[in-house]
Amino acid sequence: MPYAIRNSLILTVLLIFVIVFTVSHNSRITKEKEQLELTYNSLLEQLKNLKLTNPDYNDIDRITKEYEVLRLNDLRNGKIIPNDNNPTLSYLYLLNISDKFAPEIDFQFAFVNRSAINNINFNTYQITGTANIFSLYKFIYNLERNIILYTIERISISEEIVEDELIEGKTVPNMVSFTISFKAYFNKDIPQTIENSNLRNLKPQYLVYNPFYRRIHEPRVDPEEETYINVDYISLIGMTPEKIFIRTTSEEIVTLAPGEKVAYGYLDKIDWNEQAAIFKINKTGVYTDQTLYLNKE
């Protein structure tokens, strides 16, 4: 067979093979495309029906954001019940909270009893001690709100006088004694254990002031204030609707108008109907009214 004819036959066979393969491939692609279009249209119809029955699907971005907020809130505030608890585990857990959030606190730990509600077991413990009230607040906050389920059942706090070991005759400020009873829950059917190192890094709102600290004090003595007229030692001898006339202990006659300063305060107003002068006086940190009536003698 001549060389040219043989090559022509080979090329013809190859061409026929390519044509057959292409037609077959295109036919398969067309069928797959039709099937995908059917599936797409079916899903589109399902989505349309879902949106009709569930209008919230039209606001998927908002739903996603709300889900993320719930997820983060669960991470921050969700509680876990471990599958075991004993005095050693609870004591180590309290030490971990104390070391991380309130290292100044000092307490004694005691096991009280073990009980159960339905399938949930719990141990009851009690701690007593002394601490700075601000540190105690952080300790209690983390005991209640951290990852493992502990509930405080009873708490007692009272002011404690603690002598300063470094300065003789001085006391340590803001110290209190406390007794706290709490329960630690566990369920042996739960296949999980909790590591104490997994404590949440919570940031409580700190106490503004020590509630045991007395905020009303004895009247203060201010040398600068004492240079002004002392309302305790004057008499009201005359008045008009705009000003008053007073006599001091040195028999000096002085006039005052509303707003003018006196020792520890000022003249607030003149009550013409009652023939009285009303002063605002602050000797203890709180303004009080002090009224002088006209001396008609």
C-alpha cells in the first residue's frame, strides 16, 4: 500500500474517532447540564418556599450575627458540669481562682456533705477567712461566674480590724472576715473532665467603695472656713426681701445677700413670709439647712 494512502486511512480513522468521542462527550455534558438545571430549579423552588414560610431567611446576615453573639455569650457565661468532684478537686479549683484573680485572699476550706438532686450530684463546702473586701469581691465573682458550675448558697461578711504588722498602732484598711457556703455539682454520666487551667479571664465591675467604711464623719475643722462668719454664733436682727442684717459675737453688724459665703456654707435664701434666713451648711460632707429666725426683741 502506497505510503500516502496509508497515512490518509490512519488520519481518517483518527478523525472519525475524535468526532465520535466529541459527540459522545457533548451528549453526556448536555445531560449533566440538564440534570444540574433541574436540581438547581428544584432547590430554588425549595428556597422560595422556605422564605415564604420563614420570613427570617431573607435576613440571613442578621441571623448570622445573632448566632455569633449567642455563641460568644455561651463561651463567656455557659457552665460546665464535670463528671467528678471531690474535696481535693474543689480546693485546687479555689486556689486557682485565688492565685489568678485574688492572690491576697486567705481562707480555710472544709467539706460539709454530699447529696444529689435527680441525677445531679453535688458536694457542699464551706470556706472562712479574712481578706481585703475588693479582693473578696473578685474571688466571689469568679467563683459564681467561671466555667465550672458552683453555686453560692450562703455568705456572711463583717468588718475585721487587722493590725498592721509593719507599722505599730496602725490597722490594715478595707479588711473583712467572711464565711461562704457553696455547692459543687457533678454528673458521672457526663464523659468529660475539666482542667483548672481553663478558667475564663473575667473582668468584673469593681466595687466603687467599701460598704463598711463610714461615709459620715464628725464635723471637720477647716482653718480657712473658720475665718468666715459662723452661723452658730450670730443673731438675725433685721431683714428685707433682698438682704439680712446679722449681729456677730463681737457686736458687729453685717449684711448678707443670698449666695454670700459663711463658714462651711452660704446664705441660700430669704423667707420673707416666715421672717427667716436659710443657710446651706456642710460640715460633714453633706449639705444641710440651717434656719435663723428674725429676733424681734
